[in-house]
Amino acid sequence: MIFYFILAILFAIADQIVKFWVVANLELGEQVNFIPNIMSLFHIRNTGAAWSIFEGKMWFFTIISLVAIVVFSYLIYKYHRNGKLFSIAIALILGGTLGNFIDRIRLGYVVDMFKTDFISFPIFNLADVELTVGVFLIFIYILFEERFKK
């Protein structure tokens, strides 16, 4: 069980390292090619969620983050024996939640930096990737739960 909590903390630390690097090396609003025609690094501050929904409602995201941290910590505690895939997925979600929560508490906004150049998509960060991958892995686990139990 403790392994998955450590994993979640490592995911949050990885997110914070990327954000510290972006803040230290890119001016606010600066964009540089990362993978030509696919992805750029674009330093922005986000006070909302994807597509800037609920922009400026930091109290809302703080409450939601605290609830999510408690819920996903409980899920690791309660279900860590259900399978590695499920537990890693929950650790990813917890780590991503912690990463963005740290920004909201420390800075009052979330640092975002990954911009897709081939489609119009909200600019995101590593914590968002962790959250998305975690949710995807939970869907995979649910679809194939019986196979994973054998």
C-alpha cells in the first residue's frame, strides 16, 4: 500500500519539477517548439480548468482537490490488493491532483505548458497527463477486471 502512496508523491514531484523548469526557463507567454508541428512548450497561468471553465474560482478547485485527495487516498488504502493496474491508476490520479493542488495553494493558479500544434486543444501540464492516463487505466481495468483477477 505504501508503495502506491510513494508513487503518487513521485508523480506530483515530477509534475512540480517540469513546472519549475518551465517557469525558470520560459517567460510567461513564451512559446518554443518541443516536437515540431506536434507540440510546443507554452508557458501560461491557468486559474480555471480545461478550456478555462470556472476561471478564477480557486475556492471551488481547492475544495474539489481536497475531496479528491481524501477519496483517492482512501481508494489506495482500501483497494490496493485489487490489482497493480487499478492501484497505479489511482496513484496517477492522486499524483496529478496533488501536483495541480500544490500550484493552486502555492501560486493561486496552475502552470500549464504543453500545447498541441496539430489540433486546437487546451494547454495542459504533466499533472493533467497523469490524471488522464489514470482515468484511462481505470476504464481498462473495469473492462477487463475479470481477466486481471485471474
